[in-house]
Amino acid sequence: MSSRYAIVLAAGQGTRMKSKLYKVLHQVCGRAMVDHVITQVELANPEQIVTVVGHGAEAVEELLGDRSAYAFQEAQLGTGHAVLQAEAQLGTKEGMTLVVNGDTPLLTTQTFEKLFAYHQAKGAKATILTANADDPTGYGRIIRNDLGIVERIVEQKDASKEEAAVHEINTGVFCFDNQTLFNALHQVTNQNAQGEYYLTDVIQIIKDAGGIVAAYQTPDFTESLGVNDRVALSVATEIMQQRINEQHMRNGVTLIDPKTAHIDIDVKIGADTLVEGDVNLRGHTEIGADCVIGSHSELVDAKIHDRVHITSSTIEEAEMMTGSNIGPNSHLRPKAIIGEDAHIGNFCEVKNATIGARTKVGHLSYVGDATLGTDINVGCGVVFVNYDGVKKFHTNVGDHSFIGSNSNLVAPLELDQHSFVAAGSTVTDDVPEHAMAIARARQVNKDNYWQKLPLAQDPDWL
């Protein structure tokens, strides 16, 4: 099999996006568009990938790292000029070169493989990936002769009325004999409506030299969608989301309302997990088997073990162990770890804290910078006071302890196992094993206090 190479075009400024963010870095389902493209290209096993960058080059290189080599296009002079920038890395190579745009996140490895195979089977010097578009506006048209052989590609602005009526379009993806490609690029001129060096002009140059030009038509037009503005970005996201959700369902995940389940491409979900509607699963979230992710929950880079139940809660960069549960309306912030069978109730917040197995934090509590052991009960309204305005401090609570409602634990603090805190206490000193901390003023009743009030003298109020 011939050696494979790939050129990814990612130098366009993307002015129609109206964004400070470089176009190919806009995300579709949790991954930058150019990352989607590179990932699918990588799966086709090319010997080398060269990404052509321009505006925003440093940001693209930072994202992709050593997954690609890079060529810089200083001036935006067209697609032909962009591909030519990769000549230093690939110009002398023998084999096949895939050329693909960095703003086409829906293309798949399967399509690339079919394109390579078709190119080889036809003995072609160039093979165009085409598709049939209901509305071809904006795309280059594939012009064939009476025998069905590709004659040329005509860009939208250069097309006649008859050519513009053609529905077979150029997807912007090509497979070339590598050396033929670079030889032809040196013959391309900019004599066209845009004054640019079109990559598509290479097709006619190769034909004139007697080379075979083939065209493989993909049956799925949606793969060819290029993203040039926010409207197209939303369409690409919708299509990608449908793919992702269908894959999860085929793998044994129940999605109650797939249209409102927003799941990023790198999310992993175990079998027999149920995901309700209006759920966001972001980043590299991992969810085990037999879980329930309730409506209006959002998980970002979370790790959820088996049999976890989440009700309308937010979990970010936190971990929930097997059998634990949370919600409704609670929040796990980064570095929160919830132990096996532990319970986090409603309107609670946990940050940089470990909650031991079977410990219960029922409602309206804040646990920050703390380590809680097993089988602890944390009453309603408990606050772990971890910040003095300058530094954060840690609290440790031993196994089988009881923290009464509406207590404040002022860190740094050590509560030994089997210790108790009376409701309404503000605890500032360590509590030894089996002891109860009571840190509140003794109740005093003021008899006849009513008589001291001005209202007591007002007969109308009485």
C-alpha cells in the first residue's frame, strides 16, 4: 500500500464568525473543529500530518502539539497557495496525500479510507471527494462530461448559470499523488474572480498532463459541512450531537430525551445508565453503569462510579463513588470526593473535600477544605468555615461523629471519631473522642419583656 500523508488547511481567519477566537478553534460538542479533523485523519494512519496555519497559529499549535507538523501561510492567497506551504515537509515524498479543511468537523475516518481506496483502485493522480447537495450555494460545482468523467471544478463566483445549477459539489477534500500535487501547484495562477490561487485549478492541470482524475461521491452530504459562521456551527453541533447520542444508546445507555441531552464527544457512559432530559455532560466526564443522571444536571470533567444517583445538581472536576447520591440542587466543586453510599442532599456545596462512606450531608450545608470519615451525620445548615480572608484552612472529622444543625466549624480544626457538636455551635477548638462541643451562650428568658415595647402601650394595636 502506498504511503499516506495529510495536509490540514487551518490558516483562514474566519471573519464571518465575528469572533476573537480563531475559527478552527471553535468547539463542536467539546472539541475544537480542527481537533475533530486531526483525530479522524490520525485514525487513517498517515505517516505525517502537516497543518497549515496562519492567523492564530500559536493557539492551534498549542492545542495540537506534536500530533502534527506545521507550515505557515503568512498571506491568505487561496487554498492552492496554502497547500503549497507544506512543500518543504512533503514535496519529495512518494505516496498519497489527503487534503482536508480544518473547519469540517463532521468528516469521518471511514470516508477518508474509502477515498484512499477509490483513488488507488482508479490509478488516479487526483481524486475529489464529492457529495450531492440539495442547496449547493457556496460550494464549488463538479462539472462532468457526457460519459460522467470529471472535467473541472467551478467555484461559485466563477460559475455560469448552467454550472451553478449543478448539485454535485466539491467537499474540499482531495486525495492526490503527492509529487503530482506539488508539481501542479507551481503552475496554478490567480486569474479568477477572487484573485486567489485555487487548489481546484490543480485538477485541470493534472488532466491536461494526461493524469487520471477521479471523483468519489460520499452518500452523506452532512459530512462535508464547512463551518464559516455561527449558524453553520450550530448545525454542525446538532449533527455531531445526534451521532454521539445514538452511539451511547446503541451501547446500552437510556436517553429519555435525546434532543435535550447535550453530551460532549469525550464523555464515557456505562451500560444501563439512564440520562434524563435537559442534561449537560461536558469535557472528559466518565459515568459508570446503572446510574441515574436527573434532569437539569450538569457534569463537567466528573468521574461517576456505578449506581450513583444525581438529581438536578452540578458536578465539576469531582468524583462520586459507587452507590452515592446527590441532590436536588447541590454543587460539587473541584476536588470533591463523595464516598461509597454517601448522601449529599439538597442545596449543599462541597469543595476540595473528601466525604467518607455512608456519611450524610443532608441539606443547606457547605463543606470546604475538609476530610470527613465514615458514618457521619452533618445536620442542616452546617458551615465548614475554611477561609480567614487570606488563607484556606482544613478541618478533619473522625468516623461516626455527629454535627448538629446550624453549626460553624472554624478551621483549622480536628474532631476526633465519635465526637459530637451541639446544634447552633461555633466550634473553634478541637473536640476529643466521645466528647460533645457546645459553643453557644446559655439561654436566658427575660420575663415581661413585652411591657418594655412601645406597642404594648397602644390600645389600638392590642
